[in-house]
Amino acid sequence: MVMERRDVNSWVQTYGGAQLRTFDRTVTFRITTYTRSQRFFGNSSAGGTSSVTTVNRYARFEYTGASNSIYNNYVDSGINAGNVINPQDIVDTMEDLVRRTVDVIEPRITNRTVNARVCHGSCHQNCHSSRGRR
């Protein structure tokens, strides 16, 4: 079987693109808050309430819509028509694919802001009493 550069390039695009589209990761941020309130009487404090609240927030990082053309011509220069393909040419092509994959995934992993609003126990009791919310 005679393989030409275009055959290898087609294989690289088809299989590289399919694998890149599997990049889909959701990260869970588990945020736990500890609060303590005190009631002040004169110069001393007495009583008070404590609460622990945990919420989960999520961030998704993906490239499920990646095009195969991202890998177009990521074939080692030693792979050309009429040349014998050496094992190192294949290794170099695989290294290029990994490098390219990292290059296109890294910008998709960005800083995110996660908001977690929590309600303190005493606020919850006071604001949600039978008299309704305040």
C-alpha cells in the first residue's frame, strides 16, 4: 500500500478532530461558608447563632464543536510523496498533534467568577417567619 502525504493529513484531521471534540469537562466548585453572629448587650455579647452553608457552582470547559481542519497540515515535513516514511516522522507527527491540541484547548480554559450567595441562619429565621419576608 502506498500512502501519500494527503492520506496521512486526512487521517490526522479525521482522528485528531474526533478526539479533540471529546474535550468536555465540568468543574465543580464546592463553597462552604461558616458564619457566626452575636447579640450585643452593653459591653458584652451573649447568645448568637452559627450556621454552615454549602453550595455547588459549576464551570464547563469544552471544545465539542472543533473542526477537523484545526489539524490541517500538522504532518511532519519528512512525510512526502516518494519518500520513505521513517518511524521518527510518525513520532514527530504525533508530537505535533499533541502540541496543537494543547494550543487549542488552553485558551478555552479561562478564569471564571463564581457567585455563591448564602443566607445566615438568623436572617433566615427572621426574614422568613410566618409574618412573611422582610
